Amino acid sequence: MISEKISIIIRVYNVEPYIRKCLDSVINQTYKNLEVLVINNGSTDNSGAICDEYARMDSRIIVFHQENKGLSYALNIGLENFTGDYLGFVDSDDWIEPDMFSELAAAIEGVDIAVCSYYKDTDADSVAMKNINEIKEHVIPAEKLLLYPLKRDYYMGFCGYVWNKLYRAKLIRESGIFFDEEIKYAEDILFNETLISQSNCSGSFIDKPLYHYFQHSGAITKSESYDVKTDILTVYKQVEKLLPDKEKYWARGFYCHHASVICELAIKKRDENMLKKMQKEVELHYDDYKKTNREFPEKFRRIENLLAQNASEWESV
């Protein structure tokens, strides 16, 4: 197992109810050679003060205070300042198992990126995310690292997020890749896919949940902002360009899914113009969606119901 320094980037914005649990889980890792870069992204609650309190208690924590310039900007502050040999990420409203980075450190031997499974947590329960298809390769080649996050129903435990991964710092530095600061949502998926496609790197997977992805009501995934939701469409159009021609339909299938989610939001908001716009996007990519969900035909009924929605049939409020 490696003994070099692992840098961990944590971006913080108004997470006062959660940040102590997050930081406690990081500083109490069984892997001790850590550098923890906490970027306080213009919090208006006590998050920044709590981060400073932890920095006074633990010299491994370095806090950066900045005005809020977006999630990606905050992550890039971390990328510009980390000094470790390896790099990980933790979201400030999540927490990790005590041996997460010890396990990932062992798994990254001989590869560029180590990945672990995770739990999806709510106030009510904690569910381990499992892959339907077993990942058997000891060394996962780049072409599969690109596709596993897009084959989400088959590889739910793998996902495209940065927080369940450990990266060789050399890979990050030599790539020159940063998070796209124009993107407010799904920036990590674009970062991952860009890094893998440009670096032709290899990976490994630990079939063990070590990260706790907490779904609280204030999380960005719960946002009903069109700006946030449409960002992910931009992301998957960019991801499509990174894939080999014969695999591009996986990105288009995901695009279709997220366009359908915006359809649902438009119906909730009684927004006829957005509904029609997104219905066109769904129709355009529906064949690809079907290809990516051949083994899940029950999903097609939901899409077809959304395509059949007509604003003239909505009940007046």
C-alpha cells in the first residue's frame, strides 16, 4: 500500500448541519498522510467558522475562503493548490467510511484511478449501490472506464462522480484539465470523461461501499432550477464528443433521460414552452434511449407518457 500523501478537496457552501460529520470522517481516516483542502465558497452560515475551527485542531487541514463564484471554481482552487501524490474528493454534506482512503490507496497500485462503491443515504435509510454486472478486470482499460458511468443501470456502484475515486496526481497535473466553470451541475462527470479520454488511463474497482452520498432536501440534485437541470444536457453533448463513434449512443441515451426529467419539471411548473422544447429533445434521442435500456423496457412507458403530455389537457389552477 502506498504511503505517499493523499490530498482531499472539499468544497463548502452553507452546509452547517453536515460539515462536522464530513470533516470528522476525513480526519479520522486510517490512512493518516493526508492533506485536506477545504474551499469555503462564500458560505453565509457558520460553515466557514467551523472549517477554521477544524483547521486549528488538525494541521493537515488548509482552509481557503473565497466569494461564491460557483462549484467548479471552488474545485479548481483545490486543483491549483494541492500538493499530494494522489488526489481525492469529498462533498461537504457527505461522509466516508474510516478505511476508504486506505482501501483506495491499496487499489491504485499499478493503475491511474481507483474506484469504490458507495451508499445512497437519506434521513430514513442507507442503501448500498450494487453493480448488476460484475467488474472482473483487475486493470480496467480506458475504454471501459469511459463507458461504465454511462451504463449506469448495469454499474450503479461505479458512477461518474469524482468523490468515490482516487487519482494519481501526476495524471491530473499532466492533463492540465480543470472543471468547466460554466457548468453548475454534473461538472464532475465531464471532468472524469475528459480526463480518461485524453489520458488513456487505467483503473481498478473495489466492490465495497465506502462513501456515503447523502440526499438531503437542500442538495443541488433536488434543485428545480432550469439553469441547473439544463447544464447536464450540455455536459452529455460534450461527453458524446469524447466517445468512440460506435459508443456515442450511450451519451445520447443519458441526454434523453435528463431531457425527460426536465419534461417532468416543466409539467410541475405548468410551463408549456419548456415542455414542448424538451419533448422534441426526447423524441430526437429516443431511439438511443431504447438501445441503452434494452433490458429495461418498463422505462419506455414513462417516456411515452411524457411525450403524450399536452398542456391543453392540464387542469386549470
